[in-house]
Amino acid sequence: MIGNDVIDLAAAKKESNWQREGFLQRLFSEEEQQAIANHPEQETMVWVLWSMKEAAYKAWNRQTRTRAFIPHLLHCSVKVLDSENFMGKVVCGDFKYHTQTSISDDALHTVAVADNSQKIHEPVNPEIIKGEGGLPFIRDKKKLLPASVSHHGRYRRVISVCD
């Protein structure tokens, strides 16, 4: 199972006030709020954790076929590799997803996979096909491969499993 999320950091800065009362408490656990408070770039950590939750949710949704607003049930742990790269895990009940987040060109992108050995790629100009429940697939030769589509502001990212 795969999922991805992209955040246009300039758009997020204009559209979202993460410092407003109740914002962090509604979306993040105490541990996640502590990770935000302890990070030198708090706003960056807010979007890293949110993006991890979004990418993992897409993988979870593909796996369970359940749609729900559940950020409080997605528990993140994150390791900061450097100012632009993060690795983590997101746990939702019995499901666990491995994440990689990178920041470049004013965009933050997270990929989540259920199986850490699963190979993914970003196809160029893929044909997106909606399957059962609206789940995205791409056509690769004569096969349909699971895909994840994300867009925000100026950015759009599509990932798919490798054949």
C-alpha cells in the first residue's frame, strides 16, 4: 500500500494559521505536539507531521476502503535526518506505514509505504484511472498499477508501485 502528500509551503503559510487556538490539539497527539515544540523550525515540523498523516491515511484508505477524518488516530514518530529530510513511521491501529519526507523548492513531499521494501516511482505524465471507490491507478503497458495522487497550491505529485 502506498500514499503520498505534497504541501506548497508558501500556500500553507497564507492559508493556514497553525498557531490558532486548538489547531495543534485537534490534529496532533501530545507526543507530536512535543516534537513540534522542540523542533527549531516549528512550522516545518507541523507540516512534516501533517504530511506524514495524509500520506499514511491514503495508504490506509486504500488498504481498508474506509473514509474518515482520523488525524488523532494516526500516530507519528519522526527522525530528522537534516533540515530537508525526515524519516518516520505512522501507526493507525494494527497498520504501520514507513514514511520519507523531503523539502525542496518551497514544497514538502511525503511518501508512505506499508512495506519498506516496496519500490515506488514517480511516473512522468501518467494516465490516471479511477478504480473502485475512486482509488487511483496508472496504466503501465497493459497493467493497472496502484497509484497515489496529491496536489496543493502549485504542486502535484503522482507516485506508483514499480512493476
